[in-house]
Amino acid sequence: MTKNFKRTLITTALPYANGPVHIGHLAGVYVPADIYARYLRLNGRDVLLIGGSDEHGVPITIKAKAEGVTPQDIVDRYHKIIKDSFEELGISFDVYGRTTSEIHKQTASEFFRRLYDNGKFIERTSMQLYDPKANQFLADRYVTGECPHCHNPRAYGDQCEACGTSLAATDLINPVSAITGNVPELKETKHWYLPLDQWEPALREWILEGHKEWKTNVYGQCKSWLDLGLQPRAVSRDLDWGVPVPVPGAEGKVLYVWFDAPIGYISNTKELLPDSWEKWWKDPETRIINFIGKDNIVFHCIVFPAMLMAYGDNYQLPDNVPANEFLNLEGEKISTSRNWAVWLHEYLRDFPGKQDVLRYVLTANAPETKDNDFTWADFQTRNNSELVAILGNFVNRAVVLTHKYFGGLVPAAGELEGIDRDVFDELGRIRGALTESIENFHLREGLREAMNIARLGNKYLQDTEPWKVAKTGDMARVATILNTALQICANIAVAFEPFMPFTTEKLCRMLGLDSLSWQELGSASMMTAGSALGQPELLFDKIEDEAVEAQLQRLKEARRQNALASWKPAPQQTDVDFDTFMKSDIRVGTVLECERVPKADKLLRFLIDDGLEKRTIVSGIAKFYDPADLVGKQVCFIANLPARRLRGIESQGMILSAEDRDGRLVVIGPTAPVAPGAAVK
């Protein structure tokens, strides 16, 4: 059981400011962190939610170079997009900072300098890839080549995205500079390393003995790294974008982004609380929780804790690191480079007012224990069948019936019957289960329990049928039923506030609730008799097929563009001798007639003037041409192929066409008119 802490510091992985955030980021990190922070606030606990953009690193410099702008231009653009998108989605950061801020540069520099002055680093000279044409060392994604594990030909110098293996640039087979395309050479350079092996015993004790309650995927990955034996890790890089290494002789070197970025949690806290930040990082009564994705486990559970241990000064280590697995999209791995993603800022534009629908779907399908898949069909179904038909339906019925029978005033409850008491008993059970789920970071399970309150409400109204009771004249019983239904609505407001804050705000407006507290969950007295309800309004509306189809078409276009980008000509066929080639009689003909072949989607029938006589040729290009557009055109065809029957038509040759990279077939013909029957030489 977790001890009672005075306060909780929640950090979220810092997204790279080289592009927007997508649903994979949201499901893995930001929505879970916000749910947990909102839950703690509802409990009256002292909590901070710390976030920010990671604005250094090679991906940013590569994007800047590709666009012909500065790295600062890139991070300024995307920091704003990311920050604004998070705010619109309701991610309730107490501060959302950035690693290009002056306070961060000072904090990161001081952190490095203290470790350097105290002898916590080791210096090493090594051979690293260097591009003489660009006159710079090639770090991480400045190098591409063949992965030595899965042989993906486009692996990066830090990771292969095909198999997920972490790499060093020198591991790549046939490495190429991403800057110039040249083959790099090896050149000597000096860097500082954090000797993780020296901290391995302390990390083993802290993780393997002290945190067996961590999620299986987190604990297991940490154990695997520790069992393999930790190695020194470089903390500097030969780059011109980043926090400069603050020691003599380090010109042209910056802090490696993995060392620089997590210090951003500290600097962002300083930015928010310049006079009291230390109690959030150095007081043992502070509980620190790091929300991250599984690709960041090693950095937050091994590397950053080792940095804090090396620094000393009573820095506290995280109490839990509830990392999620990955979210896929329509059965494929989300990829920013392939634009295979649902981008948050685009979703907010395409689905205005539906922030909570996305929060709900991502939580209901959260990749907590294994990779999960987001599909637009599931998104639509959950909205229409759960949010509209279950949650929204119950609340609307309860409020509308109260307006109908009691003029919109909360009726007083009379003596409760067994069915009424059962409702509040079940609410008590749900409160316990929901609390336990959130406390243990089982947020998907917690959301199911919250939705069970709406299911409970629908069943209660269906079983009690107040509209029928009203016809008997027993309005006292109707009052008790609707009072109970409204108490369920108030409980829904509390239970859903961490998950769907915009819906809760709308619901509180309808119910006339000014404030909420987790301690009220399960209560039978949140709604005061005689208080006025607001006007009923729908909490959700249906998502139509057209909206979903538009998103699927966008992905289809992304897939098409990816196919175009990855297209390469087919390998050259086996050589043939000149005499064999000359046996092909290729001629030019003029199209006299062209029509579709009945009951054949791909076939066109041509009547060709070949200069000698007319001939019929059947060609499989119907998907790409309107037959009328081809009449009068000149085409190249092979004249000396044996006749062949296709769909009952004798085809006397083959029209030549080129298959473009998108699969289109383009008819080949002369660029200027020639006599029908002219030979192609």
C-alpha cells in the first residue's frame, strides 16, 4: 500500500517540438496523466501536473534544414501548436514549459557542471561517423543505413523504426549521411559519459527490491536492462543546436538530448514556482509520478534516476512510472514520418466540441498492458452506442422528466424502497472499485466503472417507470424516483470529471452544481430538494458515417502518398541479345474506335488503323481512361503477338503502356503524328 504523501508531482514525457502530437501520444501519456491529476484534485490533494516541449535533438535540426529555416523557427511553431492543442483537449497542466527557455538552459548547465565538478563523469575518446563535405559529426538521425538486425534499408543512427531496436550510428550497414548523401568516414572525438554501471547496484535495489508493484511491462524492461549489465552512456554530442556543454574545451558540443530533456521537468517546475520548487523535488513527502510511453521506460527508470543519484542534494526518485504500450491506427503502427496518424490539432478542427469523445475512446481502448488499435469504426460506435445511447440518454431522460413533472425543481425524496436503496448500495460499490482502479493506474477499468453508473441509471428508470407511476397519481413516488435519478446524475458528474471534464461542466450546469468532490461519490444527497435545474441539453450527438468516411479517405491518401514516396523502379530484367529484341514488331497505330468490354471492369476494345488493315486489340486499361478520350490518339503496339481471345474477343496484339509509381497505366504513343503502321526502332 502506498504511503500517504503530502503532495504529488506528476510529469509527462516531453514531446519533440518537430511536429504536432497524435493520438498515440495522447493514449500513452497525456490523457492518463490528466485523468490522474484531476482525480487527485477532486480528492483535495496537493498536486502539480508538469509538462513541456522537448526542443533540442537531431530530428528538429533535420526538419529545419529540410525547410530552410532555423531550429528555433521549428520549435516556436510546434511548441505553440502542441500547447494550444493540449489546452483545447483539457489537459490541465499547471505549467507547460520548453527546453529552449533561459531557466532551462541555466538548470541543465548547472546540473551538468555539478556532476562534472564532482567527478561523476568519465571522458572517452571514440571514433564516430563524420561527413567531411558537411564538416560535422553525424549524430543519431543524421545517419541512415541498413539495420543489422532486421535489414530494414532505412534505419536511423539511433533506432530502427521497423524492428524497434536501439542502435548506434556505427552499427548501421552501409551508413549514409542524411545531410549530403555521402558515405561518412570515422573520425576521433571526445565526449563525457555517465557511468551507469557504477549506479547499477543502487538501481537494482531501488527498482527490483523496492518497486515490485510497478506495471509488469515497466518492471520487466528494467530488469532486462539491469540483467544485461549497464554501460556508460554519453551525455554530450557534436552538434550546434542544444544546451552548450558548460566546461572548457567543449566547443561545438551540446548536452545529449536524453540528458537535457528530463531536466526540463525540474526547470519547468522552477518556472512555475521559483521560490518553492525544491519541496516538490527534494522533500521525501512528495510523491513523483512519471507518465511516459514504453519507449521512454529506460530513460525514466534507469538513466534519469541515475542522474539524480549522481547529483545528490536529496533529489527524490519517482515512486511510480506507469508507462503504457503503443496505440496503433487501423491495424498499422502510427508513424509520423509516413503521416499515418490522427493529429490532435486536426481532430479538434474536424470534430469541434468533441474533445471528450476522443478522451473517452482513447481511455476505453487504452494500451495499458498491450498494444491496442484505434479504428474510426470503433470511435463512431463508442460515441453512438455508449456516450449517446447510454450516458447521454439517461441524463436527458432524468432532467426532461423532472422538468415535465416538477417544473425543473429537484423533488424531495420520500421513503426509499428496496429498489432505491439498491441503487445507492451499488453506487457505493462502484465508488470503491473506481477509486481502486484510478489509484492503481487501471484507468480503462475505472472508466468502465464510471459508465456503469449510467447503465445503473438507465436500468433504474426502466424498472421504476416513473411515467407510468405518474398516470396513477402517486406523485410522491415519482418525486422519490426522480430525486434518485438526479442523485445518480450528480454521481456521474463526479465520476466522469477526471475522464471527460467538458461533459461534466455541461452536466453541472444542467444540475445546478457549483463544485464537486470525490468524497461525495456514492452520496444520496448531492442534489438539494427545491433547487432549480438548468434547461436540458444533449450531452452528445451522433457521429455520422460521412465524418468517419472523411477520416478514412485521409488515411487512404496518406497510404497512397507513402507508396509513391517509397516507389523504386523494378530491377532490370535479364539481358537479351539484339537479334531477339528485333523480333518484336512494335508499330504505331491510330485508334479508330474504343469501347468498354461488357461485364469486364478492366478491359477496353480498340479498333486500330495499323496502315495495312484494321485490327482489334483488347487492353486492360479501362480503370485509367475514358474510351472516348482515346479515339483519334496514336498508340504503340506489338503487332506480331499470336492472337488471343479475351472475353470472346480476338485480340490481335498488345498496346504498350507504362505503369507509373501509383499503379496508373499510361498509354505509350509518339510525341508527334506519324503514319499508321510506322515501325518503332
